[in-house]
Amino acid sequence: MFDLNEERNIPTWWSSAGLLMCAGLSALTARIERPTRRHVYWVGLALMFALCSIDETLELHEQWSAPIKAALHVDGWLHYAWLVPAGLALLMLAPAYLRFLRSLPVKTRRQLMLAAALYIGGAAGVELLSGAIASRSGDTGLGYRLLTVLEESGELFGVLVFLRALLTYLADLRVTIEFSSQRD
């Protein structure tokens, strides 16, 4: 139930819930930033985090790897071939989101960049290394399992850093959130 190399367990639930919280806070920030140009980027982040949460739960990218691998005839570093379309999407979005990051306060920018480095470094960077090992010697050895822990830890810490960055950003904006219920 706690193996980071498995799915449908506590770490998967925790990761999916964290990504969903990132989506919700990004959507809230988009609502608050509606009068600014940054609004659309927060909406984009909310959608990306929601999709990542769904993917984490349903294991979609794992299902995509085999057909992509067969179509592109790749292995080794690209043993997990979902990295190809994910990398292309990242390259397409990077220029726009770099402009967005530059528009944020320095503290927020640094925190979001750290969050992205941890999450993307774990999800994609370490996955490249573990793919090379898996294609060469399988996915049961100690080296592969250690990389899995590094990968999943990077993703989990990336989510936590993002949540902290966003909560700090909202606090710096002096945003207060009130919950009320209307009773009949």
C-alpha cells in the first residue's frame, strides 16, 4: 500500500490529491487575477494540474507509452515513450510560461521555478534514467527502485513547493477567503 513503484495505493492517492489541490488553488488565483493578463496562465495551470491529477489516478501516460514506443521505434532513454509528447508539449508551452513567470514577484517566481524543477525533474528527468535502466536490465533491480523513489519524491516535493508558493503569493496579495452558507 505504500510502495512508490506501484499504483492504486496511498502514495498515488496522495499525489493525485496534491495535484488536485494545485488545480483548485490555481483556479482560485485565476479568479482573483481576472483583471490582469496573468489570469489566462493561472487558468492554464489549473487545467494542467487537473489533467495531471486525473492522469495520476487513471495511469493514462503509462497506457500511452506502448503505442508511442511502437510507432516511433524507441527504447533506452525513451523506454517510457510518453516522454516524447510530454516533452514536445513542454517545449511549446515554455516560452509563454517564461513570460508569465517574469511577470510575477521575484519570490513567487523562484518558488514556482523550484516547484517546476522538482516536479518535472522527477516526472521526466528521472524517468529518462529509469527508462534506460529498465530497457537494459528490467524494472526490479535496486538501481531502478532507488530511481523510482527519487522520481516520486521529486514529484511530491514539487507539488508541496507549488502549494506553498501559491499560498504565500495569495497571502502577499492580502487575499482573504470567506466561507459562508445561506440558511433558509
